[in-house]
Amino acid sequence: MALTKLERRAKIKMRVRKIVSGSAERPRMSIFRSNKEIYAQLIDDTQGVTLLATSSKAKDIAAATGTKTEKAALVGKLIAEKAIAAGINAVVFDRNGYLYHGRVKQLADAAREGGLKF
């Protein structure tokens, strides 16, 4: 029997999460992509806390016009700015079971341009 999209993504997510783990000095940058929005957060897995978070629902990004891919790039730049202001320069990227393509790739590239090291 074939897997549904959600079951397939859950398997990929668990495969990635076995390997990827964040710490205080190098947190995990987790992505969530819905049909309309995209969210990014920096997580310290040793203490189980979210250090920073942002999304395409943030006021300055939501007010911007453009495609969902362009908004994903703005989210990547914003999370990089917040991270550098908080003293975080390096992160571990967690694509959360999504393909590294489209909005996820755009967000990651923009975060790299913003100064984060993956």
C-alpha cells in the first residue's frame, strides 16, 4: 500500500531528526511550510527551548507584496538578522521533511546571505 504525503514526510522527518540536533552555540533551524505561510525557528535541543522564531506573518513581511517564494527569502533574511543580533552565527539546518527546493531553498539561501553559516 502506498504512503500518503503526510506519512512519507513523517518518515523523512524522523530520518533527518535522528542525525540533526541543535545546541546553544549551534541551534537547529527548523522550517515549517504551510500552503500560505512559512515559519522558521532556532531551537536548542539540549534544553528543549526555542531561542528565536519568525514567520511570513511578521508585520513587515506580511505587508510586503510578492510571491510566497519571495516572502520566504524575506523570512530567511529576518531570521539571520535576529540570530546575529542574539550572537548566533552558525546553525544546523532542519528542512523538516520537505524537499530542499522552492520556498525552503529560498529561505536557506537568504539566511546564508544574511550571515548565518550552515
